[in-house]
Amino acid sequence: MKILGLDPGTATTGYGLIETDGVNSKILCCGVIKTIPSKKHSQRLLEIHNDVSELIKKHKPDACAVEQLFFANNQKTAFSVGQARGILLLAIEKAGLPLHEFTPLQVKQALVGYGKADKKQVQKMVQVVLGLNAIPKPDDAADALAIALTCAGTKRWGESVKFKKQNAKLQCKIKK
């Protein structure tokens, strides 16, 4: 199974694609989508949508995992990142892929076993779990891989796919 992890942001959106059998995972690719700050906000969101849609089309993941947002201080940043996150959700939904969402706490617990782990601890675990020589750079790409690994380590993706198939059958019955 291929899982595309996404770390939303307007300036930089991280992505990480892994392949997993539920026990072992390997990295297929990772990187970031960067937008130009001088562009209109709507143009930046369109660019993120187009690039994520292209990633989905090119790599054909079986599922996508996106970080849920948690902000306590900066409302302006929260709104901007929330809009970028909405664009990611739109691209995933348009592609018809199962979506899984994880809070930063869930990612930390899944990879490190401690919900208050720092960013470097999570990134080190990404390196170890994927058998890499170094921590993936930039940080947003490593975060996206962490989100994908969190999804791979849960049973939620299997249950979600099963539910989606059952729901699709139900919808077909209703339409008849």
C-alpha cells in the first residue's frame, strides 16, 4: 500500500510517499511544495492544489494522511494554514482517495511513544523506521513522512477503506 503524507502550509507544504505492508515501510519520495510569497494568496492556494493533484496522479497512492491543525497563538497563521489544509483535502477528495487525519500529538505518540516529544525526536524516528542515512530535509518533508508512517501504523486505514466501500454500495442502493 502506498500512503501520501501531507504537512499543510501556505509557504511550504511537505509531502512524503511511503510504501508499506503494515509492518515494514520504505520511502518512495519526499519533498516540499513552495509558493512565492509575493503572489496573491489565492494563486498560492491554486498552486498547492495543482501540485498535490499532480503528485496524486503521478504516484497513485492508496490513501492520504494529513496533519490536523493545532494553534494556540497566531490566528493569522492558523487561518492561512487552515486554507492550505482545505486545499489538500479538496485535492484528496477529488481524487477519491481515503483520507486520514492525525493531530501532532497522535504523530508523536505513534512514532516516539510520547506525546510531548520534540520535533527532532520525531524526525530521528522517521530516519530510523525508514532506514535512512540522515534525517530527511527540509523539516516539512520529514513531518509529512511522519504523518504517512503514523497512518501506516494504524488500523484506521483498513477500516476506512472497508467503510468507504460499504458506503459506496449503500449509496448505489439509494440511487436505484
